[in-house]
Amino acid sequence: QEASDRLKKQIAPFVLRRTQAEVLQELPEKQECIIYCPMTEKQRELYESTRDLRQNLQQGQWERLLTLILRLRQICCDPGLLPTHKDLSIETSGKLAWLLKKLKDPTHKKIIIFSQFKQLLDRLEPSIKALYPQIYVLTGHTPTSKRAQLIANFQTTKDRAAFLISLKAGGTGITLHTADTLFILDPWWNP
């Protein structure tokens, strides 16, 4: 029993991954669209003022530089992600305004939205509830015991459904083949 438990613990991090060639017959052709969403005026002002803070950085202040880059990424997604601007509505984001407009399209029955920011998914959820009665959320805070059930529920529901997933928690190792549309709001640092 002890050896079995050790083996399970050792192999737990590995994920079954299949190549496209192995499942090519099962997959429809992928349609990829890269959409450039213009910033709102408020978003652009905030981006430029934050970007200008780089001039205050001294040689070797790598931690502050990385924080600055993170803040710029957050502004590009939704200025309301900034700790100092949490009160801004999601309409302040050109990207989220575009997304909400796109989600009104009745051809999108089952959608998946990926973001690296859990807070962004939290901010989006109330606006999406009006359009999609079934919403499932998978983040690093989702207990492991509930993940399989969330995936199964999304796969089997016949209603319009949205699955909000953080990139680190659900970026690999899950199969969601019933979705007709996938939105990646902010790609991870590497593909």
C-alpha cells in the first residue's frame, strides 16, 4: 500500500497529452482569429502614465520592472485589475467591451474564456451570467475533487454555457470538446 501511494504521488504531475496527428481524424479544422482591441481613452491614459514610471527605475531594480510589466498587462486586459483602480467598471476595458458584444452573438452556445488573472474572470462573471445561464469556473482555488465534475457538467449541459478558466489551473490536461468558441483574453508568457 505504501509503495502504491508513493507511485501515485510520483506520477500525479504527469498529464496525458496527445499530438494532433494522433487525434486528427476526430478534430475539426481549427479557426484562429487574433483580434486587436483598441483601448478606451481612460485605459490608454492609465497605460501611458504607468508606462512612464519606467523612467524612475534605477539600474538593477528588476523586481520593480517586472511589477511594472505586470501592471501594464493588467491595464491591457482591464484597468480594474489594478489595486488602485478596482472601482472602475469593466466597460473601461476595450477588450472586455469587445468580448461582451461578441458574446451576444446567438451562434455561440458553449464558450470557454481563458485568462491568467483570476480576478479578471471574477469581474467578468456577473456580466456573462445575463447571457449564459450555466457558468462554470475553474481556477487554482477550485478543489481538485470538484474539477472533474465541473468539466463533466460543462460537457453534458444542453443549455448555453460558459466556462471561465485560469490558464495555470486549466491550461493543460483537460478536454472540453463540446465548446464551439474559445477566447484567450491574455496569453501566458510562453505558448
